[in-house]
Amino acid sequence: MIDRIDQIKELAMREIESCSDIDELKQLKVRYLGRKGELTSILRSIGKLSVRERPAVGKAAGEAKALLSQRLQEAFSSLAEKQRGPQEFFDITLPGRRPSVGRKHPLTQVIDEIVRIFHGMGFSVAEGPDVETEYYNFDALNTPADHPSRDIQDTFYLKSGELLRTQTSPVQIRVMEKQRPPVRIIAPGRCYRRDTPDATHSPNFHQVEGLYVDTDVTMADLKGALTVFARQLLGKEVKVRFRPHFFPFTEPSVEYDFSCTACGGKGCSLCKGTGWMEISGAGMVDPAVFEAVGYDSERYSGYAFGMGVERIAMVKYGIDDIRLFYENDLRFLQQF
């Protein structure tokens, strides 16, 4: 009887392994484990055996049934996986799910637009390192040793003695050291200052520096370039004004403003009732800066200007808090 059980088991195992159709597999299950199946018949006949034979035959028959049941279940699962069509995984009648699409950050968009406008005026893009030396960030830009901007309260100094650049102006020096006039560049980049974060200040911000050096460059050229830029960026009606100021690396120096685009210069909350929006500083390159890079200040003249990208973006989009640019709130970013 035990030999008969082994034969049935081996035959059934071969047939199960060679079976490639679920219907055929169902027939095999009936043939061996059904109510009138070969293995079921043996199990029912155990009672007719002698007391001595029953344990061994019962154990062999039970183990064979368990093994065949397991292999049949595995075979059913395998064939069902192979034969299952895509309609069993997906409901093709459901509408598709539109994936989230990334987009450029508003600051990146503004930088790209600034670069495009100045590129149209003949300016090329120059870059420099974020980690600078005191020479490039201060000394070569005619900043005296006792100037407040060099204090640790204003500048991030590193253990190496270097610092995180406080402006993109060092790029001017690096370019002029390697290139003879004429020079016409803009230098967009990230800057760092020890500012307490609030609605208008951030310890990390972006700046675009501009420099034009040639013979007979004047303040009129500077104002003309900034006016063209302002009108292409914000509209044809925008006006530019200069206010006297002081910067170590320019002489004369000015701060420049754009007329408010929200109220047309009449005065509103965005411009605090003045009709003007403060942008940044500019001026004619100080002769001491030319001396640091080996330019003849009697032959060459030039202007330099800077602008905060965040400030431009706030003016352009009517944003009243600089911190919104760095909070990574998708609801804010998706508006741009």
C-alpha cells in the first residue's frame, strides 16, 4: 500500500510540474484529491487494514496529500500570475493621474530674466567662488580694515581665515585680473551676511553684480543701462532715479530706485507712499580698485552696479516677505 502511495505521489508531481493550463490543473486535483480521487480512495480504505499496518499507511497517505495540496496551490498561483491580463491590475476606465511637474523657482526665473536682458546689452556672465579671501571680498575693493562690514557681526568668517562672500563684487576683481578692457560682465550668485531673518532680510540671498570698463564710460551710460533694464523687466513706464550715497569701491556712488509699478509713482503700501522702490547701489569704479588689478585709471573708466535678486522678485511679483522664497511651500511656488 505504501508503494502504491509513493507511485501516485510521484506521478501526480510530474503531471503538476508539466501542466500549463489552469483547467488541466483542476482536473488533476479532482483525479488525485477529489471525492473519488486515487489518494482519497486509499485514505478511505485505511480502516480495512490491519491494526499494525494502519499507522504507517495513514502517515504516508497524509503526507502525500499535504504535499500534493501544497504543490497544486503553488501551481495555481504561478499559472494565474502568467495568464492574468492587465485589466485585472488596472481599471482602464478611470481617468489618468496627472503627475506633479516641477518648475523653476521664482528666484531662478528672475535671475534668468536679468541675465537675458543684460546679455542683450552685450554683457557676458562671470562666476566666482562662494568662499572668498579677505583680499578679494574687501581689500581689492578698497574697503578699509576698520570698515563695519568686515566685523564678525556682519560677515561669516571660517576657521581657515576665509569667509563667505558678502557680495558678488569679488568676481569683478577676479575678471579684471585676467582680462584687459573692455570688460562688460554681470555676476549672478549667492551671498551671505549675518542678518537676522525678517520680512526684508535674510542671511542667505542672491545678488547680480554688473561691471563695464572701457574708455570714456560715464554716469550717463550707467543710468542708461539701468533704465533699459528696468523697462524691459517691469514695463516701459518705469523710471529710474539716483540718490547720492557712499560705497568704498565706487566714486561717485549712488543708490538707485525704480518708480513703483503698483501705483505708477502715486504712492501705495508697496512703496510705503513714496512712489519709489529702492533697488540697490551703483557708481563709477574707484581708481583705487583699478590700481589693485593693474588698470590705468587715467585711461580707463567704468561703472559698477549691484542688485538683490530677492528684492527684484519682490517688486516684480508684489511679494511682501523675503522668507517666502525659502520656506519651500508648494502653494507659494506653484504660483510662478
